[in-house]
Amino acid sequence: MTTLTIPDVDDDVARRLHTRAVVHGRSLEAEARAILADAVGGGASNPVYGNIADAIRAIMLPIGGVDLPAFPDEPASDPLRFD
């Protein structure tokens, strides 16, 4: 496991995080871990998707799904040049 230190957390953010932890019956640290896991796809409520089209399909599946074209694995256009 890695130890993560986050300096300069705004007092209001820390207070709201503490309130959220109390509501969920967790410590401040456990709540922060749960939020981080969900944000990066490690939590049960937020699985990691391959791309935005896969994410949209997964979100729409419970209400009947959505038919999207395959997501291209190449850039939509050539990058801008500044010479």
C-alpha cells in the first residue's frame, strides 16, 4: 500500500469530507480512499471503461441500451502545426 499526503486541503473541503465520512460510517481516511477508488475506476460503482463510447453504452444498458458506432482508435484529424 502507498501512503498519500495531500497538503493544503481547503478547510471547507475537509469539513464536507468529514461530514460525508460520518454519514457513511467511515473514518476520514476511509472516506477519502473510497472517493479516490470511485474516481479512478477502482470502486464498485465506477468501473473502468475502455473509452467514452463504452461508458455511454454501460450507463444506458439498464434503460434499453443505445446503438453507437464503433469508437475509432485513431485521431479524428491531423494535429495542428505551428511552423
